[in-house]
Amino acid sequence: MFNYFQDLADRQLAGATLSREEALAVLESSDAQLLDVVAAAARLRRAHFANTVKVNYLVNLKSGLCPEDCTYCSQRLGSAAQILKYSWLKPEEAAAQAATGIRAGASRVCLVASGRGPSDRDVDRVAGMVAGLKGEHPGVEVCACLGILKGGQAGRLKDAGVDAYNHNLNTSESNYADICSTHTFTERVQTVEHAKDAGLSPCSGLIAGMGESNSDLVDAVFTLRALGSESIPVNFLMPFDGTPLEGTWLLTPAQCLRILAMVRFACPATELRMAGGREMHLRTLQPLALHVANSLFLGDYLTSEGQEGRADLDMIADNGFVVLGTGSSGPSSRPEAADDAGASPGAPATIRRRGAGTAVAPNA
């Protein structure tokens, strides 16, 4: 077992296909093996993506008021989560929101709207937004995430300039009925296939931490592999108060790393994004996760806040990575020191004003 995960990486680099037994071995590895797992997965990440990190930026075009009952979602039917609720943003507001992320280094903007799926009028609305966005930022990729697509809608989005379509499978087929009753796993798969058939880059991922088994995780990832998902966002459950899964805390930071590593072993050349919930579940292991994943969302998510965008860019730079398309940690990257390439000043020392010698309680 000493070289098991490095041997596994060797086989993937040679073109092997990860087996179910191997995927479970990654997920069930011990804490003592964790760095071996990460180091082996990191070889695959470096082989296919070098030292780049793709930065994505979310714009929530329409928030809340969804008729679907997905148990994990703060926007679901009957949700009591205290989130922002609003109808469609005006095109100029959506463009301004997107521009913020682009200025920070995002090469892909994800336009998301809550709901079961778009009407034809909604598709026209998004098409107009995309045309304006591409006019201002011709090099940016646009990914749409509008729910379940009907016939012909994917093609219309493609014609409007949309590059990719996101529709997550979220969990395994056998587990799907436990998290949603208003639509089926098959409908989700069909939407990914519609997007792919229309020439849109298929983006589809999962949510970990909903009570699924390791076998469910493997099933979901192997389905994504079979579908040819070109971008796999791995979300970690945010157990919003006011949803059926509130108070659900089933993941450890180490297990989150194992899940990311398993996806990397299964799909070595696929963009792997550490997505929603990374801050609350990976916590201090987020930087280590960048050595497995090659993509992240910058800043905030759909209905929750992420860590500061500057902190994301600093994390990228501090780990020796560069933002894809910029050659640096981002457009506002800190200057490099003349005698130590890559070195940069950290936060200034804070003078102690508490503890010994003061009347203020110590920091403990």
C-alpha cells in the first residue's frame, strides 16, 4: 500500500480508467494516507493544468421563489431561509455585476436563474444579456444555468453566444429521490445531453454531504464521466437554516479532500472546481485543495457569501499558482519582491494589547 496512490496516478497518466474499487480506496483512505492521496492527485492536476487556476464568477439573475423542492436548496419551494428574493435583474445590472468578477480575473461568468427551467421568453432575455456582455468583454466565457431545458432552447443559447451550460446531477440516480420529488435524475441527465448536443460545453457536478454513501459519490462521478462533463463543480452542502437539511454536518475537511481527489483520479483531464461550501467544510485545507482542483468560484455564491475575493486571489498566489489567462494571481496582484520572485508582504504585525501586562483577557 505504500506506493498505492502514486501507482494509481501512474496508471491514470498512462491512460487507464479508474475502477470502482480504486475510487472507493481513495474515499476510504486513512488520515495517515491523506497527503499521499493529495500528492498523487496533484500530479494529475499539474500534468493537465500546470500551475493555472480557472476563476469563475457567479451572477444570480433571479433569486428564490423556485417551485422545485430540492432539500439542499435555500431557494426551494417552502424554504424559510432568509435569503435575498428578487425577480430578473435588469440587463445593465447583470452586466455590471459580471464586470466586477471579470476585472478581478474571472475568465468565465456563470449566469444563473432559479426555477424549474426557462420559458422561451427567459431564453430571449438571457440571450440579450449575453450579447451585451460579450460586446463589452469579447474574451470572456459565458456559462448559463437556467434549469431543465426544453427542446431547442440549448441551441438558441448557443446561437446567442453562450459557451457552456451548467446543470448538476448532484447525487447518484439511486439517491436522487431522497433529495427531490418534483423532477427526476433522468431529466437532469437529459438537460446535460441537450446542452452537449447543441455544442455547449457541458458543466455538471455534485453536492457532497447530504447523507449519501461513498458508493453514491462514486456512482455520481462515474455518471458525470460517462456524460462527458467538461467541468465538474464539487459543492459541499451548505445546511441553510430553514431547509430540510439544516443542521446537517457530515463532512470533515479531510474527507472533502478525498472527494476532490477521487474526482481528479476519475476525470484527470477535466476541469475540477471546488465550489459552494468550500470555506465552511475545507476550512484551513482550502489551499491544499488547490493542488487537486484547478478551478474555483471567486467571492460570493448564489445566496451565500464566500470569502473575500482578495483572499481567494492571495490563496492562489501563495500556493504558487496563477490565474488562468492573466499569468499572475489576478489583475490586482501584489508586486513581487525584487530578490525573491513570488514573495510579497503579508499583513502587518499587530501589536499585542491584551493578556500579560494588561487588564484585557488573553487570546486563548
